[in-house]
Amino acid sequence: MKTLTRERSEELKALCHQFRVETIELLHKLQTGHTGGSLSECEILVTLYMECANITAENQDAPDRDRIILSKGHGAPMLYRCLAEKGFFPVEEMQTLRQVGSRLQGHPNMAKTPGVELSTGPLGMGLSAGNGMACANRLMGNEAYVYVILGDGELDEGTIWEAAMTASKFKNDRLIAIVDWNKVQLDGMSADVMPIGDLAGKWRSFGWNVLECDGHDVDSVYSTIETAKELLNGRPTVILANTIKGKGVSFMENTNKFHGKAITDDEYERAMKELEVLR
Ligand SMILES: Cc1ncc(C[n+]2csc(CCOP(=O)(O)OP(=O)(O)O)c2C)c(N)n1
Ligand SMILES: [Mg+2]
């Protein structure tokens, strides 16, 4: 099993903490944006972009680059922060988030934003597109990986399961789906909105390899993604990443309340204290 060095692991953890703080600061300042899902996907995106995927601002047009699709497009703030870190655009541009004329819209737009592989926002689209990209890569002889980040609420969309069937039919074993499995969605707990049952068993029955990890532990996320990359057994792989919606700020955790609501001044101060920015 591949592991991060202690030093790199600490660097990634520090980056995650920094991105959490910056995301909350920005969304508070703007009084708009999706906080809960951004905090939830943080370690997944940071580990993927900074460590596992072959994606750089320099290779962004190379046909054999890896691709990351944020299918749960409302998690755009954390995606943009990672893209800025990779040099796709200046980090100062984050301040234009969700403003008219900005390249950084509320949901990712592949026509506007460097590094965005697919426009998303309507849930349920990313796996089908990722599947097509994986098929195209195989036809062209590219040994590139396609990563698709899905929300657990997003799995209620029927299109996900059509794509799941199709990916296994086409034996796309360089297609890796990662479920941000925080068990919460927009208007409640996922189990209440639409009980999905045995999630691992469902994916397995659709012909996928299933791995599980702690989605807030960069070491666990890294090792599991690297394991998924090496499976190459004719099946696509899904990683069920156990996460917490709103991770990092106690009163934002495990609730749908901070799915997309403006952060008040009081909430902001309490959050910054918890994150040890304010004392
Ligand atoms: C097709 C579609 N239906 C409804 C919505 C509205 N919507 C935006 S986010 C969301 C909940 C998503 O929950 P989940 O996938 O679990 O995301 P996370 O918990 O990571 O924020 C919904 C219903 C949408 N964007 N697209
Ligand atoms: Mg969710």
C-alpha cells in the first residue's frame, strides 16, 4: 500500500486547514455559497489535486492528462481554491466568486474557468461524462485516469446508475468515482430523503470495485486512491469516502443547515475561534 511521507501528510493537512479557513472567510464575506459540501470534500479534492492526479496548469490541454470532475458542482468554492493553488488562475481571483462577470461562478463552468473539466451543477451528470472521457481515453490509447466526485444525495439521481452500468459494461477501469459520503443532503439526512440501502453492495452489483476510506484523513484518502489506481482489473472503482458535512466547525457538522445559507457574523466569529484563527 502506498503511503504519504510524514512530512507531505503534514503539509496536506495544513493546506486543508488553510483552505477551510479561507472558504469560510470568503463565503461569509460574500454572504452566499455552499459551505457544508465544500468543507466535506476538502481532503478529497486537496489529496487528488496536490498528490494523486496528473493535472497541472501546464498540461491542461494535453489529451493524456488526468481529469477531475466535480459532479456535485455546488462544491465549487473548494474546487476553485485547489485550482488556484495549482496555478490555473491567481488566488486573488477567489474574491470574485459568484459575481457577475467573474470566471468563478457559483457552479463550475468549463467554458469560463481554467482547469474545470465539466460544467456541473445539475446533479447526476458527472459520471456519464466521466465515463465517456474514460472510453475516449481507451480508444486513443491514453493511460489517464478520470476521477468523478459525487455527493451522496446526488446518488438519488437515476442517471448515476445508468452511468454505473455503462462504465462496467465498457470495462473502464481507469474511471474512479469518489463518493463524498457525508450522509446529508440539501434538505435533510440522505437516509430520510431517499434510503439507499447497502451502498457498497449496490455499487458491487453494478460491476464496480468498492473501496472505503476516511474522507477527512489525507493518509487514508491518498492510500485508497493509489490502491484504486493500481486495481486495473477491468472494473471501474468507487471509493466511498466517509465524510462529515460541514467538517471542521462543530455547529456546521452533520447538518443540512449550512448547505447553502449565508454565514452570519456571529457564526463566522465562532467558526474562526474553533479553527483557532481568532482567540
Ligand atoms: C438535478 C438537481 N436536482 C436538485 C438540485 C439541487 N441541489 C443542489 S445540492 C443538493 C443536495 C446534494 O446533496 P449531496 O449530493 O449529498 O451533496 P453534499 O452533501 O456533498 O453537499 C440538491 C438537491 C440540483 N443541483 N440538481
Ligand atoms: Mg451529502
